[in-house]
Amino acid sequence: MSPKSAVASGMLTMVLLGGCPNPGRSQLREQPAPPPAPALKSASAPLSAPAAARRQPVTEGRLIDSGLIIETFATKFGAKDLKQVPSEVIDTGVFRYVPYLTYETARGELNIYGDPQHPAGVEIGIYAGKTRTKEELRSLMAGLLQQAGDRELLHGLSLEEDKLERAGLTFEVTPPTAEGSYGGWWISIYDAAAIDRARASDAELKTIAVEAPERKNEPPAETKKPARKGKETGTSDRVYIQDYSREDGAYVRPPL
């Protein structure tokens, strides 16, 4: 047998016996198939990020931030005499036990409800004023909104008494005669579901509410607003601390 015939015969024998002239490729063929990936324990469980996002108030992206709200209110209603004052604990109505910050000028009052960094609602009110002042307040509130549809709806509110809703936000005008108005005329924008979530527990109230300071004796003519709680004594027994915050879903005092 010639050398060429011997080589050809040897290669044919290897093929018939299942061999391969390329050892590396033979090893690749003999590798077992990889095991299937383990199934997720709970494929239907929601991811934490979207769940957290859903917990943000609907006001996010529709109201300007708290700092700009305060600045706008001060610019329109008196920056020189703007001051932050104790916020009396409200124990009735939609804002019951919802912590808030209060800013006052001689012309009106601004309240920002819930987490100051992510407000669940904002409200501006007056205790005396003509229709023109109410129209001015309505325009001011419209300036706090970032969506044209929200602004249009707000301008459609009756200045007497009204309540409208759009995509999770409530727009409301409360007259002085309504329960919970405490003698003031209010225009409010809030996320009702977020307001419910923002309500403080009894334990949280003990942390962020303190005994109300005694009021100074003032001539009746200078009394511009009654107590927010509307007690017969004309005073509220508790106020929220002015620098509270909300961390991990709970209201806390600032560190000492």
C-alpha cells in the first residue's frame, strides 16, 4: 500500500469510528448542555423603584416646588412682611392631622401640606377680602401649576364654592361659611390619596406637635384670623414644629 493510501485509509477509519481529526472541536461537541436558568421566585412581584414612584403625590411635576411656591406667594402678597408661623393641628376635615407649614403676610396665608420636599397639597386663604382679591388668589394659584389643563380647570372654579378634579388632583374653593373653613376663604390644590397617606399617626404627632404658645393680648381690631381649630376658647392646644421632615415614610424631628 502506498503512503498516500495508508493516510487516506486511516482517516476513513477515524470517521467511521466517530473520531475527528480536530481534537479541539471533538471536545466542544462532547460538552453537556448547560442547565436551564432557574425560574424567578416571584416573576409577578413589582419592582421596588416603580412601587416607590407610585407613592409620590400626583402633585409631582404638576405643582412647582415648595421653595418657588413660597417665593411666588411672597412676591404677590407681600415679601416684606412674610413670616413663618406655628401651624395649628387641624382635627377635622380633609386636612385632619396632616402636618403642614404656614406662611403669612398681612394679605393672606399659605399652607403647604405633608412632606415639605414632596407636598401632597397647597392652600392659600384670606380672612377678609373682596372678589377682586379672590380673583387675584386664583390667578396666583394658577401660576403654581405646570400643566395648561390644570390651569384652565382652576380658572373655571367658582369663587363662591366649588370642587373639581382632574387626573388625581382636586381643585377646591371653600367659603367662610363651610365646615372646616374656620372663617376663612380658601383655594386649595391637593392629591386626596396622598393627603390620606400624609396623615400623621398618634405616635408621630407626639414627635412633631408641641403645645401651642400663648397668644399675646391684642386689641380686637388687630385680630385678623381665628384659631384654625375653631375652639370655643379661640386657641389651639397643639402646633406642628416648623422644621419637621419626613424620612422613610415617617415624620421626624430634626437632629439636635
